[in-house]
Amino acid sequence: MIAPFDREAVLEETIADLEALYDYHAMILSQARVGVLDWPVNDARVYMSPCLKLMLGYNDEELPDAFSEWLKHIHEEDRDSVSQELQDAVRAGTPNYERVHRVTRRDGSSGWILFRAQITPQKEDRAGRLLGAVIDITDIRQMVNGNQKAEAQ
């Protein structure tokens, strides 16, 4: 005899599987030191992963998930061009966006990030979305700059 289908048990098992998968991916991203930025483009809210917030000098709960907060941490000399490029890419339906730019950390210091994102275009029934990976490349840039200075001497 076949056991009756228990929707609640299947739902609970599915939720547990999804939570485990989320934890698994979060652990991988954290170990790789990759931040995540998820922005539904018609929304003021943005998801910034704990790793991304840590790159900026904050614990997860210290920095609000707001697009304006993300923009505030883009270095003031890069902010307008990055903001304009993002808006243009979203408007044009550009599938991929990539940019190296500076950020300003909580302590006032500057760093460099590589920001790579995929842009899902807006559909009639749902807003577009920008989902990106953020990698702190400050150490790499400093090492390259140091090597270039040494070679120039």
C-alpha cells in the first residue's frame, strides 16, 4: 500500500533543503570573500550580503539594506559615473555589467572593488533585477602598484 501524500511534510522537507542550500552558498561566498548585491531596480531596498557589509567595515545589522546606502559608500569621485552607468545599463537592458571602482569604508579609508553583475530586464509583471558579485581587490591593486613603482626605479 502506498502512503498518503502529506503536503505539509513535503513542504517542511523542501524548506529545510532550501535553508541548507542557502547556508551552503553563503558559506562558500564568505570563504571566497565575495559580497553579493541584489537590487530589484524599481525599489529603494537592496540586499547587501554580510560579506559585502564587512568589506565596508560594518556588521550585517549596522548597515541598512538601502540602495542609497550602497551609493554612499562608492567613493565620491566615482559615485556619479558609477550611478549613471548602472542606470544606463538597466535602462538599455544590458545583460552584464562590470566595473572596477573605489569604495569608502566606515573608517574613511578607501578600497577598490570589482563589481560584476547580471541584469535581468524588466517584464510587464515584474521589475528588473541587478544581481552582482563584489570582490575587494584593494590588496591586488596595491601589490601591482608597488611592483610598478619598483620597476620604475
